[in-house]
Amino acid sequence: MAYPTAVLTGPEERLLTALAGIEVDRNLRRDFPEELSMPGIAERLGVVRSALHNPISSLESKGLLDSIKSNVIGAPRKKTVLLITKKGLEVVSNLGLIEKQTTKLNQLLGRDEEVEVLCHALESPGIVVLTGLPGIGKSSVAKAVCSKLEQEKKEVGWHTGSRMTSTSSLIDSWTGIPVSENFDELEDGLDPNMIYVLDEAQEIHARHANNIRRLIENARHAKILVVTRSPSAFSSMEGALKITLEGLEIEVAARIADHLTEEQATQVAIALDGHPLAIQMWRDGDEVPTPGTPVADFISSTVLDRLDSNTAQELENLILEPFPISRGDSLTDLSINNLDDATILKWSGSRFESQHLIKHVKHASLDEDKVKSIHERLVTRWSKIEGFEARGHEMHHRILSGQSVSKRLAEDVFDNLGPIVASTLLSDALDKEERGDLRILSARAAIALGEAKTALRISEELTEQADRLKIEMESFRLLGKESRFRAAEEELLSKLDEPEKSQLLIRGAIRLHDDRLPGPMSRDLGDRIVQRLDRIEVQPAQLDASLLASDLILRYLVASNLGDAVKAAALRSGIVELIGEGHRRLEEIDLRLKLKTLTDINSEDLKEKLSEIEGKHEKLRIIHWIFAAAGESAPTWAIDSHKAIFLEDNPPIRREHARIEAFSWYWRGLYDRDQRLQYWSEAAARLRLIGCSNACIKLIERIYHEVRSQRL
């Protein structure tokens, strides 16, 4: 079908054209290149991010574009990624702006036999482990296997391992749906007809590697290819078929060195036993190694030896970085260019790191004191660089240089880089220094990742019993062990004095009210909330004003939702006396209750009300109340408004904002069936991160029901 030019405005046309010009293989479900993120596209088009909101919203409504939250290559946390749809590609092609995208992988030389062996092995359920030296071509072979399988109409899930890989991020990358620490749900989550690939498994931090190994070994019905260097936690998996990749045949190896003469290429290929990356690193003028020269010796004596002193020092810095970096972050442009010319850099979009072969060889040549001095040097460098990602690098180097990490720095990393990055860095920190504040943060990171059992293990070493009980409460709640949760809470209450005891009771009541999926309040829940509030022993006058207001508002919401009009009226009078009739909080509560049904509510009045409200999250909150009243029959204008407001570039500031954003993903999934699993998976992860464990568990149940229904 042809689409007329008139369907696109100028900004829409430029945005679509930019997206269509970025080649990406969506079928493999890899992490997406940074160029597809909102910041990347804004930079490419030379506009601020806010200028993209209107064209994105319009293109989404026309079915030409998808905006999703996804892993981005080299980034420590998910970003908004823009993907042109098939219909969008047709529009761009019909406009004659660019040629259609191609996702064909380059042909791989000399590995046909290995590819066939791997494809055959992956025809049946089981684990296949592909090992070999760094730079031998393991990832390239795995990609060729995926390409061949896709030509056979088979689906592939792909994940590239790194320090930013956790159990939850791996499964999310493979399937787009969440998983708990129990692994039982994998029977529903992993499709027996798909092939799952974990590349660069050796890069996964020890904090997560053992859990992921157990997860893979437990998924006996699935077809899984693990690509790893030996030795690693994954190179000897129980019941796995192990295939070791050797060097290329000499004739083929000589053909990959197109920068050399045929004679030189053959001599170098023989000398380096067909190691493809080492051959590419050989330069005209280098001495040809004697046959059988170990690759590590060639790298040390030839490739690294030709670097000038400044570039060599920058390489020392680079190999000790925990995450890929960008130009301007740390290295000079001259050093980057020199390293790139020497085929030393491995690029992921606009980010880079050293080739793992180089990292392995160079690191082995450094003694312990030298490594420590480099980390000290990098602490100084990163501490002067602004931005949250710089704080992650700084924390890493402080730990490994033997310096103490401040609580503020650790909290900044946790809050802004997320629990995966924080969990690995905190694990390293606790190996070097035992501290209760870091252990609490480490347990919180585990809970945010859904790793309740891990959090319990971490909390065992806490010396303060109250701190340990708080972690136990959250962990037992995440595990669905209500009786153990109540026991831990009762023990904590017995140890607290006022006002902490009342705060715990009221905040727990707020959690009961908020920690649920949208829908009518049950009488059982209402009774539990009130019973909890009734346990407050101090007089109202002794409570902090905000806590007292929360107490009364919760009671008012329960009475109103359960139809007790007399009690609700009395409670409302008490709220007015405390905070005043015109208080914003009371006005919002009244509107929320009024919106329990849309029968008597005029859409124009609601639109006018929204236009009067300032702030992204305040507007989203009102629309969520409209959605809760309307269910699956929400008015189109509300759905469109929600999408447009959601795309506004205003990050959450308060905890309540984070909760609103989590439920925004829930509502987007409810009204967009095509993207439901992806949106609900994001909602579940965010709900878990803010402590809404019950809502997270219930949503995961709905996700798996959706998965099953789609497969029937």
C-alpha cells in the first residue's frame, strides 16, 4: 500500500527518515544501538529532546513508530528507544527518501561447519556452550547461527553479557517478560520453539553469574546457546554440550587479512594458528612471528609494543573501566584514534571498550601495585567528570584502589544508575570493606531486582536487628510469605518507640492501599487497612500533622470505596478541619472519588480540569483515575492525552512520581495489546523497584496468562 506524502509533517518526515537510516536487527532482540535512543536521535537531528514529543506522539498514533523502554548498548540502564514500524518503512520507501533497510549479516568465512554443528545441536532442548580463545570469533559464529536459524523461520532471543547483566535483565532481553528468583515460571516464560543466546557470558559479574547459571541449568525444556571464554562460571555447565572454537584454516585465515599481501597473510596466518583477530592486528612492518607463537606473546611484543607512551597509558586506563565509555568521557581523541587504528577498540554504537583479547593480555602484564595506581589515577579523573554514569566509574575505581566509598556516592549510584549496576559495585565494596550502610543498600538492590532470597542472605550479616528486620519484611513480602512478613513486622514493632512505631503502622497501611493493581477495593483489604490504623496507640494530637492527615485520608478512602457514606462524611469533616477545604490534596481525593464512575462526568469538564493542572505526574495521576473508572472503555481522548503527557521529558522527582510512572506503563499495556507484554514487563520491574511487591506479583501472573493465551 502506498501512503501519500501529506500524511507527514516536516518534523515527522525528518524523524522517520533518521530512524529508517539506522540499521538494526530487531528479530534477534539484542540491546539496541544508542543512535535509536531519544538522546541519540535528538543529537542526530540537532534538536532538543522535547522537540521530539509531538512528532513521536503523532507517528505512534499513525502506526509508523513505536516508542519503547529497552536496553541500550553500553548504557547502564534502560532508555526510551524509537523504532520505525514496517508500515513506517513502507512510507519512507514510497517517499523515496532512502533505500529500504537491510538486516542481513555479513557472510562469515570458514565457519560453515561450526555453524551447521551448532544449528543441529540447537534443534533439540538443551544447553550448548561455545568456548574458545578471546577474539577467535565466537560471537561472530553465534550471530551466523542466529541468521541461519532465522532464515529457517525460527525465532531467536539474544543477550550480550556484561557487568550490567542480572537474572531479570537477561530474561527481559530474551523474552520481554519478568521472572522471579524461584525460576519455576520459566516453564511459561521460555518458548520451547525459540532459541536463546547468551553471548559474552564471562563478562557477567560474579554477583549475578551463579544465579544465571542455575537459571539456565533449570530451563531444561529450552534451547540455549551460551557463548563464553574459558574458564568462567558458564564454561562447564551441568549437562551441557561443549563445543570449542579453534583457529581458522590457514587458507581461509589468510583471506580475512585484506590489508596484507597474499604472501604476508599466509605467513601471519600460519604463525598465529589462524586466530582471526590477531591476524587483523598485524601491520606491514611488523616482524612475522615464528610459527606456533602464542597469541598473547604476539599481542604483547608486537601490537602493544608499537603504541606510543601516551596511548599505552590510556590503554591501561581503558582496560580497567567497568563499562564501555564514550568520546569525551575519559580518553583523548588522539588516543582513541590510535587505538582504533590498531584494531584494539571494540565499538557498541558510539561507546567503546578494548577488545577482550587485548584486555586479557594487558591485564595479565600488570602487577597488583600497578593496577592499584591506575585505579587511583582514574578516581581522580572520574571525580572531576559530571553525570551519574561518571559516579558509577568513580565508585568502581574507589573500591578497587582501596579507598572507602561514601554512603552518598553509593546512594547516588543506586538511585540514578539502578539496582543492577549498584548490586555489582556494592558486592565489590563489601568484599573490601564490611559496612552496615552498604550492606543495607546491597540488600535493597537485590529486592529491587526481585532477588528476595539473595537479599535475605545479604541481610544475615547486619548487626543492627532493626535493619535486618526491615530487609526481612520486604523480602518475605516479595516471596509472598505473608505469615513470615507479619512475624518480622511484629518483632520490629516490639522494638520501636514512638513516633517510629506509628510511622511504620501508617506507612504500612499506605502500602496496603497502594500496592495493588487498579480495580475496586475489596472489603477484606479495607478492613485490613483500618485494623492496622486502629493499632496506633498515641493520641491524634501527638502525631505529626502529615501522618495524621494520611491516617484520616486512608480511613476516608476506605469508607467511601466501601459505601459507608455516614462515616465518610464524618472523616471528611476531620480532614477539612486539619488541612482546610481548599487544600490540593483534598480536592484531588474528592475528584478521585467522583471519578469512581464516569456516568455523570462530562469529558469537556475533565479536559478543562487537566488543562488547569501543572506538572506531568499530576496530570497522569488524574488520567489514571479516569482509566480506573472506565476500565477497558476509556475515552480515546484520555488514552491519547496519556500517551502525549507520558512522553514529556520530566523525570520523577518524588517517590510518588515513580509510582505514577510505573502505573503509566501498566495502563499503556492495557490499551495497547500489541505492546502489552513489553509495557507490562516494564511496569512490573518498576513496581518491584518502588516496593509494590504485591502489585508486581499480580501483574506477573497476568503477564504469564497473556503469554499462555497468545500461544494457544
